[in-house]
Amino acid sequence: MSTSGENEKADMTSRLEAAMGTAAWVLRTVGAHQVEIVTLTRGRICLKPVDLNRGEQIARALGCDFPLDHRMFVPGHTLWTGQVEGLEVQVRSALRTPLGAGT
């Protein structure tokens, strides 16, 4: 007979294995050569591209189209987010110029 603790461990393991599979799919989709760092949890995948200028393109290829601009960080950057196979995916990119903003 299994305990609830054993069931919880099995569920956590299963979720992590599923996240690893999704991360592998993400890398195949965008090209692993374009990604410098992958951070993975049971509910989230974070990508840092080799070239931050390609971050938005990578994010959009994954369906991540919600930008959050971090202007107070040095250097500033934009974090694109979305959902892929039930996981939150975040892709860092160079700081964007929002629509309507001057150059």
C-alpha cells in the first residue's frame, strides 16, 4: 500500500519529467544552438538566448507573446511569457521599444 507522501513524490517526479520533455521539444523547435541557458522547474521553463536580439523571435515561435519590460535593470531587458503544454515559458530578450514610443 502506498502512502500519500509516495504518491506526491511520484507526481512531482512525473511533472518534472514532463517539463523536461517539453523543454526538449522547445529546444528542437527554436534550435538548441540559439539557447545559452535553460532553467527548468516543474511548472516553468526559462530561456536565455545566445543573442538577446533574437529573443522576441524565439518567444513568438513558441507562442509567447506577453512582454514585460524591465527598464530599471542594467542592462534592461524584456521577458516574453506564454504557455506551452501547460507550462509557463519565459524567454529573455533585448529591451524592446513599445509601440508608440519614440526612438
